[in-house]
Amino acid sequence: MSRIGPGSDLGRFKVLGLVGRGGMGEVHVAEDRASGARVALKVLALGAGITKDSSQRFERERELLARVEHPGVVRALGALETDDALGVAFFPMELVLGKSLADLLAEHGRFAVVEAVRVLAAVAAALEATHARGIVHRDVKPSNILIARSGEVRLTDFGLARALDSSRFTATGSALGTPTYMSPEQCSAKEAGPESDLYSLGVVAHELLAGSAPFKAENPIALLKLHVEAEPPALRALRPEVPERLAALVARLLAKSPERRLPEPRAELEALHDELAGDAARFAKKVSASIDRDTVAVAALAAPERAERASRANLLGVAVIVLAGALVALAVRPGAPAAPTALTGAPAAPQAAPRATLLLEDGSLLAGEVRAIASDALTIQDERGVARVISLSSVKRIEYR
């Protein structure tokens, strides 16, 4: 899909920049030309490399998202469309401002107990609404859970989801999901019902509270075997301050038999959150600060007249939430100062040449003054006064100082 770039038109949308790429295509930030609204545009190339199964799942994802109306589920905002000239299918999704739970775990490690329960209760509520509409997510994991800058918790990426009233897209005997978070029935290539999502929620709960998933192995096959046969480690042995009631709830979610799992954990988790002693404010402040620091303050996304500048910058450093290619998370800071903040893709207003440090794909660092930003490259003058043109595709991160 290299033909799609800043300024490209897809239906009623103008593409502002690529922010994510995964197994199910690409995600672009785009603007609805009619309303001016910014959306996450999910795009799938309809080429020889795309199987019929992948194409069906892409279309099915949008259909399933349209069924669920819940504040904890990222919404689809329009119909599936195709562009024959570019050879792609696409649909708009809600643009979420925030960061993935996976990123926050990588940065902070295990969560404060009360904050972990808050997140789990919100995910459980989203799953309850999803299951009530006859949909099984089948890929519940931290990278598919977004924490918005407002603190809201959102479940996203229904690329592997399936309606209970539909036939399977995958052949019998094939396992589908992410091995670390797959239920025993998924690992055994059996039918995955709502209880399967609850097992995955239990794995996420264990990771949030203990700092690591319950099972680890050298290869995916060994990991699947552990989910089917091994008992998870006792949570309180790893973290004694976890309340017994919470440890018991997680253990029930991780039961090998679907029938033994707690059927609707939301109410229990919400009650636990209300009862837990302790103040989560300090931890929440730390998490909020990391979201503010690591997401991008692209002023152009808040003001239409700056969209062209954002396109030229190609939205460098945008915090992307990808699960099989899905959601974007951008932070647009209301009332952002004119000077660029950390990981800003472009200066927020005309000013003297900003100083920046580039982290390149080969792991090297390049520091200097950014002299120009084009659609596919930027020019930086290093400390010796030498101007270098750097391809944007070779830049992993840019941090303004």
C-alpha cells in the first residue's frame, strides 16, 4: 500500500499520515472532508498476498463493531468501502487519544492493585456488552486495550472476533489468537465462546498484578501446551498484597474448564474496586504523565489549517496501538504550547530551527537542528554543521529538545 500517503484521497477522507502497519493492513489518520473530523482509517490491500479468509475477517470486523454500542468499545464510524484504482478496502474508526496497556506495562511494570482492578472492571464491562451482542473477541490482550488520556479504558481490534451465530472463518483444527493470552480451548483448536475471552482477561489480570503473564515458554507450541495442562502460579505468592478475594477471582478466570470460569466478572471487580483500601492517585498520575510524554502533540490535528504541515511530517513518533494492524492512539494536547513537546512529529508553530534527536532503525542516534521536513525525508544539520537528508522510513523516533 505504498501508493497511499499524506494527501491521498480515499472516498470522502483525506489521508494525513500512516501511523500503523500490521497483519491486517495499515492504519492512517485521516480527515473527513465534509465534517473536518479526524478518524483512524483502517485499510486493507486487496492484492495477491491477501487470502479470502483475511478479506472476510476485515469485512466482518466492521460489521461486528457496528453491533456493539458501548463506551468501552472503540467504534466503527462508517461503512466498508473500496477504491478499485488503489486496490484497497477501508473503513473509518474512532480515533482514540491515549496509549496501549501493553506500552504502560512495559514502562511501569505491574499496576497498583486498585488501578489494576479499575482497568479490569472496565474491560470486563466492555466484554459483557460484546458478549450480549453475540460476539466473541478472541484476542483480548494488553495491546488491544487502550488507556485514554482521560483515563477511560477502551477495548479495540475485533479483527479475530466472531459472531456466535456465524460459521467459522478458520478451518477446524487451527488455533487462532495470541499464544500468551489464548484459552485452553483456543490452544486445542476448539470452538471459542465468551468464556474464552474471560480466560484471556484472567491472563491480563495476572500480568497487571504480577508484572508478567502466568505462562512463559521458549516457543509457541510449548506455550499452548502450558495453557492446556499447567496450573498458573498462585498470584498471592508472587504479590502478597493482592487481596485473597481478588486472587480467587483471577484463579476462577484462569480455570481450564470454561464451565468453571466466573461468567460475569464485571460486578465482582467493581465491588472489589469500591472496597479496596489505598490511594491510586500517585500511580495514576505517573501513568498519565507517561501518556502525555510518549504520545504526540500534533497541533495540526486540532486545527484544520495545520493539516498540511502534519502530513508533511508524516506524523513521526505517533503512538500507535496495533493489534493485527488496528487502532491508532494520538494525543492532541488541548491548548498545547507553541514549542514542541517530547516525540512531537513537527514544530507546533513557525519558530527557529528546533533541535532534535533522531533514533534510527539501525539503533544509531543523530542529533542536530531540523532544517526541513518533506513528505518522505527530513534534513538535519548535525553538531559539526553538516546537513544530512534522512529518509523518514529509516527514522524510528524523533524527540525534540
